[in-house]
Amino acid sequence: QTDGGLAPYILRVNGNFTSNDFLQIPNGSNTITATDANGCSKDTVVQVSIPPVISLYLPRDTSILLGQELTLTGLTNAKENSLDTIIWSPLADNLRAGTLTQVWRPLVSNVYKLTLIDKNGCQVSASTRVLVRREANMYVPNIFTPNGDGRNDILTVSSSEDVQNLELVRIFDRWGNMVYEW
């Protein structure tokens, strides 16, 4: 606000003419000169501090097996003490609310979104898609010979820890006839 002098006023920022729009003042130290209709001028120096633009990255889209743990960490150039709000969507399965790292054990595929709001009110969001695959990691040999000769007599099914039990097992001979079921 101008105090004194005779209107209209001419404003200059760092020697350059400007309208009354001060949105174009650059970051750093700036000299503002107000000149009234009589040609009288007054200078003042203002320090403008424009916060850096916040960047945010999440890992690229990925897939996991049903039952596996999913850990996501947001990478940002903002210092954690400059952040006002950290919002994950959907909400995480753990009690680490308000942190850049969250853990889920998803049952369905979903898009995970992280939003950061700094103490200046600046906001940035990032998201990643996670596909939950419903396939079992198992190995079942395609041949065994339970004839008592000590070679390949036992059928051993190997699986990862995500397979809890087998609901149905059928064994067929080489001609496609079922010879065993449990």
C-alpha cells in the first residue's frame, strides 16, 4: 500500500516497469520503487522466499502374489519436518500413519496413492498400480513310479509358504485314467 505522494503511481521492480501485479517478483532480494505523479520516488527492498516445488515418486506399477506383503516408500525432495500432512489411500494395514513408508497385505488389485501437503499448503500426489496375482507357487513332478524299486516312489509336492493346504489331489496314469484321489 502506498502512503503519501500524488496518484497515479508508477511501480518498478528491480528497475523494470510493472503493473500492480506483484506475482512476477522473482525469488531473492528485490528493490521496489514507487514514483508518484510529481516524480517523487521511494525505494524499498523486499526479500522474497519462494519454496521449492515438491517432487514425489512411488515405485512403478508392480504385481505381487496374494498373501505377500507390499511395502511402498514415497521418495521426495521435501524434508519430513517441512511436511504438514501425509495421506495414503487406501489406508495402510499398520500403525505408521503419517510416514512415507507404509505396509499392506492386499487381497485385491488396487491403485495406491500418496499425497503430501507441506507447511506452505503446497500439494503433490503420486500413485502406483499393484496387481494381486492369485496363483500358487507350486511344483508337482509330472512323473513318479510307486513300484517299490526305491527310485521315484514318493510323490513330493513343493510349494511356497502362501500355499496352506491342498483341497483336492488327483493322479492320472499315462492314458488319462484317474488312479488316485484325495
